[in-house]
Amino acid sequence: MKIEWIAPSDEDAAPQAHPKAGVSVSAGFPSPADDYTETKLDLNRHLVAHPAATFFVRVAGESMTGAGIHSGDTLVVDRALDARDGDVVIAVVDGEFTVKHFQKKKDGIWLVAAHPDYPAIRLDDGSADVGAGAIWGVVSAVIRKLR
């Protein structure tokens, strides 16, 4: 799975608030909705906990489809977070960025795909050139356009 860096634009510099409905949306049967907006929703404030350490990357590949991460999705990556067992992380393996689940096991630290066609990568067995700082950041959110 490849990672494409998303360059910030001038629009990224200033927070942009968007209208937020004052009601929840039913995922079952429709219910009457209020026809007003309650507040503004700033996606930066909602998705970015550590602005100076947060990056956006675009996914290319299918190794994480089982985790709901698809080619073309945008990942919010927080470098200020320490990886914990089960987190989705961006790691550097053989000089390339990849996105995988981070797993600590008795036999070592692993990067595990969420697709059966992709093998797990053991970070500490010497088979891959991972170097210090192999875990580059923790994925905190996935952004996907539906259309």
C-alpha cells in the first residue's frame, strides 16, 4: 500500500467552519428532522488534536480494506501519538511508507495488513530495513468521499 502526501494549500491555513445540524441522523428509519443548524463544525478542530504534528496522506492500494481503509481515502496522521497495540499506523519499511495495524506480540513487533493477501511484517527480525523511528505516525481518522 503506497502513501501519497497531500500538500497543504492556502485554504488549509485558516480553519473553516461548516454548518452542523442540531439533530442526529437516523441510520434506520427516517425521523422528522429539525430544519435549522445549531452550530458550526470546524473539521480541523474535530479531526486534528495536535495541529503541528498532524499530516494528511492519500492511500493507494488494498492492504487495509478489511479495516475500512480504501485506495483514494485520506488519512489523518498524528505524529504526536505513541503507537499502541491495534492502532493503524504509518510506518517506514525498506525506505517506503506503508499503512498497517501495529501489533505487539510475545515474538516481536508486527505490522499487519487488514487483507488476507498481504503478509505481516515483523519489524525487529532484521528481514526488513526499518531503522529507528519506523513508526512514523498514528492514523487518527479516515476521510472518504462517497461521490
